Amino acid sequence: MDVMTLIDGKKVSAEIKEQVADEVGKLKKQTGKVPGLAVVLVGEDPASAVYVKNKNKTCEKMGFQSFSHTLSADTEEKVLLKLIADLNANPEVNGILVQLPLPDHINEHKVLEAIDPKKDVDGFHPVNVGTLTSGGNALAPCTPAGIIEMLDFYKIDIEGQHAVILGRSNLVGKPMASLLLKRHATVTICHSRTRDLPTVARSADILVAAIGKPGFVTPDMVKEGAVVIDVGINRVDGKLVGDVDFEQVAEKAAFITPVPGGVGPMTIAMLMKNTLSAFKKTNNL
Ligand code: GUN
């Protein structure tokens, strides 16, 4: 078979972060201001705590102002909503990210709707979701936006291709479909109730796995020469593995993302890019 290309998310994300940091430096000289990102964490989930720490560290490295708010797991919803209202009103804050999942007693929809859409760097507010699905230019969710950047970096055709997305989450599956449609792909979303999922997956030119099941995608579900994007982050025996059986699927794919080092590093790069976009828009830059 033809040679397989490993999609290097670390390399692509490093380039994006460098471009963003350069622009932040220039805008600081021009305006005296830098973009600010507020990250809100409710509770002590260790994985979430690691993500949040990384986001703050990246902000500092890239010349952004960083605001970090850690609230205890039993925080009342109204306290969180008040914090969001304060961040909405703070002119130094251009982006607000509330780390998900939230504790069960807090209504996630209500919280996401409380964020000013102009500061919604996750692209989860219904206004931004609606703008994106109707083909407009909204802040787009970071993980699927990062996947588009990776496809472009490797000059992978999207237009007219059949993209099959495994998973229908609001964080990845649905916005991934919107972004791929915007780029003129033919899009199918599969989920737990899909009949004969392997047959559908096998018809994909671009297969995006975002279901959270380790090793779910096996070679029989992959067309020879397909592009395989693995969004899964599963911990198995202390090791990070994706939704794709990498070793075996790599034998059939033309392009494949590893886990770790594939989609993961792109998410934070896109978060910084979205925060810069929000800053520029607010300041008419
Ligand atoms: N939890 C897992 N991924 C994400 C993300 O992209 N944004 C937020 N806010 N929470 C997450």
C-alpha cells in the first residue's frame, strides 16, 4: 500500500501558537493591550485541573493575560452565574472558558448561555452555534476547528469528500459536522443507535472518531487510503489511548492522528486563536 502520513498535532499547534504569539506581541506595541482569557473550574476533577493549569501556563508563555477561577465542587449555580456576569463586564477579559463537565447540580445549558457570546471562546453559546450552523463566521469550538487546521496543514481535500463523524456531542461531533459542511464535504454523523455503523464508517474518505471508547475503530471500519482523525482521550491502565486501534488502522489509512500528540495539542492552540479573534473584534483591530 501507499505510505501512511502521521499527522503531527504538536508541530501544527506549535506553528499556530507561534503565529498567534507574534500577533499578540505586535498588537501590544500598537495598542498597549493584550488579550485576556478567564478559565473557570468547578470542582477537583484531576484531569480537568491539569487542562486548566496548562491553559494558564500557555497564556503566560504567549503573552496573554490569564484569569483563573477555581470554585469548590459544591458551589451553588447562582455563585457561578455571578462570576460569569463579572467576567462578562470586565473589559480586560476577552475570552471566558468554563471547563466541562460541571457538577450535576449545575445546569450546563444555563451556564453556557450566561457567557457573553462575544467572549465565548469555546463556541458553545447557542448564538455562536446558530451562527456557525447557518454558515456565518462565529467563534468555533476549539477541537473541531483544530481538526480543520490539521487537514489544511497537510493539504487534505475536504470539498466533495465523504466525512463520517462517529459521535454526536455538542463539543465535537455536531460542530465538526458544521465546519466540514462549510467546507463542502458530504457529512454523515454516526452514533450509538446507528444501524451497521462499520459499513457507514467504511465509506468515509475522512473518518473522525469522537465517541470515547478505546480502540473502537478497527481496520474493518476503515477504507484503504482514508484520513483517520482520532479525538478520543481514554485512560487505559494509566496509558492514554484514542478511539482508534492505531497500530492496525495505520496499515490502511493514508493519514492518521496519534494519541497523544494528534488532536489534543490543537485544542489549546485554537483556544488561544479564538481569544485573539475575540480581542481583535472587541477592539476593532
Ligand atoms: N472539557 C473537555 N473539552 C472541553 C473544551 O473544549 N472546553 C471546555 N470548556 N471544557 C471541555
